Amino acid sequence: MRAHVLYELQPDATLSVCVWCSGDMPTCWLVSEDDRHKPIQLLHYLTHTLGRGPETKIKDQKCSRQQVELTANCNRGFVTVKQLGSNPTSLDDVVVGKGNQVTFKPGQKLYLVNHLYPYTLLFREDSSPVSTPEDRSRAMKRARQGDAQEERDEDNAKIFRISQPSCSTSTVRPQITQSPTAVRVSAAPWNQGLKVSMQDPNMQVYKDEKVVVIKDKFPKARFHWLVLPWDSISSLKALRHEHVELLRHMERVGEHMVQQCHRSNTLHFRLGYHAIPSMSHVHLHVISQDFDSPCLKNKKHWNSFTTEYFIQSQDVIVMLERDGHVKVKDDVSELLKLPLRCHVCHKEQGTMPKLKEHIRLHLLP
């Protein structure tokens, strides 16, 4: 076991000494995907602040000099990322948000600001620097192989059968046939929660060979389902023309959920996607327009479903067919700050309680 000593000169000119032992601990390297600079080693449990400056060679004024705070856990193979700057840092296609933190793992991409300046992680068993493209290529290949094995393990965990969906105001419980082997549901960062929920038989109300439907954990209306593909697709920006048929199938399944609902004749439903989702893994919202839910609490919740921030399923399919990708407006997040307006008559309301009370008038027979 090797002991390492870090000397740090404090502002009061006292000398601080930090000693830790590495043994066979892997080393962690932050790798610039566009090769702007050499990989940066992140030391175990020592905070590293990254942003605009000579270390990253980033001159973009929208990137703060202290954009993110990185803390590596070399034993467990991940890095905690906390956004410090005002402009958005993203993990894959999910915005972190100022003051928030996420878990960054090999195989994911960290975009330092405004979906620019991508970084990946490498963990090595030896302490030699990651310097050449060949080094990075070999290490990334090992990381991808590990991710592929994890996906195969998750596929093997799908050892249950779900009945056709039904709908009621109570929790929908699927009929399950389990094998003697227990279903494995692993812990995950909060923004990866959908990947865990879609594997949980208690959350599922329908599944087939392409998609699974779960009830939203925090429904924003009386009926709120999420349709998720089994294929790993991070967000709308990751969709391509070859996904058109998959999205059509997701829409058909969503419409089937509505048809099975006993309130489908009295409630209106919308099917669509959030322009910038808070959770990783593309998912189609199927939501009734009563918005009668205690989980609907603030302006951000409301505007995410009642403005153009909520993109209709058909519009996404048309964009994919026409352009081969989904275009999200740069300023779309500003829509979440709009005043509270009724989605039926568009009358402005001052608070969420007043808005909810107003909406009930439209729901009266």
C-alpha cells in the first residue's frame, strides 16, 4: 500500500497536510472528448473545480471559471458533479441545474456548459497517465463492454409477465408470474430513476417487446402514465429517423392506455414529451387534462405540461420523419417562467391554489 501526501498552503500561511492510502485503488481521469487538453486526474475524495481557464483551454464567457465541482470516488468508480455556474451543465442530455449534483459514470458524457465541451470518465488500475488517443480508445472500449454486460444483466432480470392494462383511481397492480430468481433492481442516481422504475414489476401496468408503461411516481393529474422504450435512448436529442416506428408504437400504446381508462369519455388526454426532461431515458407522457393532483405544486410543473415546452407526440414524429432529428429551441426553458394561465380559457391566475380552484369550474358537468 502506497501513502500519498498532499501539501496545501492555506491563506494564513499555515501548511495543511492530507494523507491517504491508495493500495490497488483505480485512478480516475477526466477526458476531453474533443482533445482540447490532456486528461485531468481526479484524486480520490479531493474536490476539483473546473471551468473556463488555462486548464481546460475554454475561453467561452458563458462558462464560469468555477463551472462545476468534481469529487471522485475511485473505489466505487464514479464522480459526483455539482453545478456551480449559472449556465447549464448537462450529463448526457439532462441538465444538472445550479446547486444540484449528479453522479457521473463511465459511458456517460458530461457537457461543461450549454451542451458544449464534452467529457468522459476513465478509471484505470494503474497510475500511469492517460495521454495518447490509443490509451483512451482501449479504456473506452473496456468501459463500453462493461456497460453492455450491465444491460444484458438488466434484460435477464425481466422475468415476469404483465396482464393487459386497466385504469382506475387506485393503484394499478399487474398480474405477475415470477421465476424462483428474484428481480434485481439496483440503486441509481436520481436522474436515472426511470431506468430502475421500468424494471420494477410493482410500477408496470403494461409491457410488450418494445415498450413498458409505468405510472408516474409523482402524477400531475388523475391519470398520468409514462411509456418508455426498452432500447436505451437518453432524450429527444438522441432520436433519429430510424426511431420513427418505435415512437409510433409508443403513441399507439399510449392511446390504448387512454381507451382502457373508464374516464376516457369524460376526460381529455394529451400525449407528448418534455423538451428538456429532468429524467434520463426518453419517455412519452400520457396525461389527463384535469390536472387534479397534489403533486402539481408550482409554476414549473404547470408550464411544463401546458406550454410549447410539452411537445405533442405527433409533432415529434413529424420532425423525425422530415428532418431526421428533433429540434429543441434554445430558449425553451424560458417557457417554464410564464405566468399561470388556465389551459382551457387562458385566464391568468395569481397562485397555484387559485388556478386549481379555477380549473375545477371547467370540470363541472
